[in-house]
Amino acid sequence: MADPNGFLKIEREGLKSRSVTERLKDYNEIYIPPDEDVIVNQASRCMDCGVPFCNSGCPLGNLIPDFNDAVYQQDWHKAFLFLSETNNFPEFTGRICPAPCEAAC
């Protein structure tokens, strides 16, 4: 697991949006995909808590600490396997998720 105090040391970083004038020209993504190092850094914010309330905060029951640890270790296949255990469509449900797990944390 990453640093148990990572959430205190690293600020939460949301996705950055493309400008409206740029988005009006095409049907591409609204958000700019973050670099891999940003994704790994954000995954390191997950602490190794004894009772992961985020799992119960997730409507799908995703194994969030396990997923974040796999992302932190950059084991992308393992991370996908953790998501696909509880979610048949992680490719798009993750894109529309309002992240109630964060509030439950």
C-alpha cells in the first residue's frame, strides 16, 4: 500500500477541461487525460485503513483500496481485474461516477 498519510501530503487533483471554444470544434473528450504519473500520484492518496468505508460508499461495491494499490504499483492489468470483479462495464461507469466513495472515506 502507498503512504498511509498520502492523503494528507498530496492534494486531490481533479480532471482539467478543454476550453469551450476548442470543444465547439469537435466531438472529442471534454477532459484532458491526465499523465500516468498524476494518476499514480493520486492513487497514492488512498490510505491503508482497517475498515474501507469507500467500498460500502460505492454503489457497485468496487474494491477501491485494492484498485488504488494496483494503480499505485502501476499494475494496470491487476487494477482492471479488481474493477471487473464488481463491475461489468468499468470503461464507462467510471467516467460518469460522481464518486460517493470519496465522501464515505
